[in-house]
Amino acid sequence: MQRWLWLFVLALCSWSAVTFLRDGAVVTGALMLVVGLGLAWWVSPWRGGRTRRHREVMELPTHARPVVVYWRPGCRFCARLRRRLGARAEEAIWVNIWQDAEAAEFVRGHNGGNETVPTVVLDSEVVTNPDPEVVLARLGD
């Protein structure tokens, strides 16, 4: 269901925009449409572009994947982790679980059937929603 949230957001904001436009409130209608497009993009599976796939990551040698972050669009904890890592975030491998069913299955397997993210693999140890300082320390090696 959450994977399709962006469609609901887009439909609701589009309907609101059309209603405002029909009533003559052009500025409000246009603003509603822009906000709707922004929110739909924020929660869409394609935000952040195409990420690596779980299978690709697992085929890499262990030393080539010291930090792997499983995330999804719209997750505030994922956004917090990325923000706190700053420029070092690019050193981690990011896998969008909404773009890869195997990645989502991996996350569910380590979180009691839930798609709880960020789920981070630090040197083969799986940690759910770790403190960003722990991830930064590992990236610092």
C-alpha cells in the first residue's frame, strides 16, 4: 500500500487543484498542484533515482560494501541518516526497498516481517535505525 501512496497524494492534490481552478482561485489551484507534485515525488519509489539492487550488492566482495543502507522514499529516519552523514553519505551503498523486491524481503527478514528502515549492514552486521554516529564511525575506517 505504501508504495502506491504517491498516486493517492497526486490524485488528491490534483482534484483539489482542479476544484480551486474551477472556482476561479487560479493562484491557490496552481499552488496546490505544485505542492501535490512535490509531495508525490517525495513519497514515490523513484525519488533518489535508480539505486543498486540487493543482488548486485551481495555479489560484491565484503570489503567493497562496508556500509549498505536499505531505505525507502518518504522515510524521515532515512532522511535524517542521510542528512547526518552529510558528504560521507555517498560512500555508503544505498538500496531503495521500493525499487527492489529482494531488498524488501531482506529487510523484512531482519525486522520481524516489517519493512523497517533504515536497515543498515555494517560489516555483515545488520542494524535497524542505527545512530548516525555509528555509521559515520564505520565510514571513517
